[in-house]
Amino acid sequence: MSLSDDQVRRLARLARLAVRPEESAAVVDRLNRVLALVDEMRRVETAGIEPMSHPLDAQQRLRPDAVTEPDRRDLYQSVAPAVEGGFYLVPKVIE
């Protein structure tokens, strides 16, 4: 699948991207290369291949789940414009 210049201009407009006319040919070329790579990847036979979360068989190092910072909620809420029950109150913006 490849994109035409008109299709790229339309996509740019929908995505709110400014593509100058002198850049258009380069953008079309780059997008077509990306689409060609996607097409190539779709042709690869993947039946029987188990999905993996990481290419290496590694364990994630985890740190202990311990509190390392003091509780400063009262300090932070003391300068807030409106607080109730430990929560920050904000103006209603959606009706």
C-alpha cells in the first residue's frame, strides 16, 4: 500500500500538521517506506510463535515497597485554596 500526495495532504490536515508543499514529496516517501515495512512485517509467518514480553529471559529487579518520604499532606494542603476531608476542591468545569 502506498499513499498519494493528496492522501498525505489530507492526513496532515486531519492531524493538524503543517506540511509545506516543498516538504510534501519527502513526507510521502517516508510514509510509504513505513507502510512498506508494515506490509513486510505482515507477510512474516508467525504461527506457532509464543508472544514474549521481553526479548531477553530476564527478571525485573524490584525494590522493597517501603515508605521513603515523610507524609507532607497537611503542609501541602495548608496552602491550597480549598480542601475538604483531605481532598483538594476544584471548580466544576463540566456541567
